[in-house]
Amino acid sequence: GVVDRPKASAAGFAYSEALAALTADAWSVENLNGFLENPKGFAPGTKMAFAGLKKSEDRADLIAYLATIN
């Protein structure tokens, strides 16, 4: 249920101010790609410690997988 879900909308999760400020937008394929490539560059101030997936094929595979999960 991540793809096309509003950002920072999962109940009970303590989002960083950087992501909480983006709630008017959704996790589109393009947004997910940008975040997964470089979380700190996409949302400066995010608490995400993940460095990102540099290979576009890896990001595409992950997003395709996420799109299958409700």
C-alpha cells in the first residue's frame, strides 16, 4: 500500500519534519524513485539512514514489488 499513498500517512509512525511537510503529495513512482535513489537529497532532514539504491534497475524492481503489495 505504499505506491500512490499520501506521504507520511502511516498511522503510528514518527515521521521526520522533512517528510511530514510533504503530506500533500503522494508516493508516485517518480517520487519513490527519487527517494530510493537518495533519501537525504530528496527530503533534506529526513531521519532515513538508508543511503539509497544507486542502480535504476534495482529501484525499478523494488517499486514494481511495492506496487504488488496492498
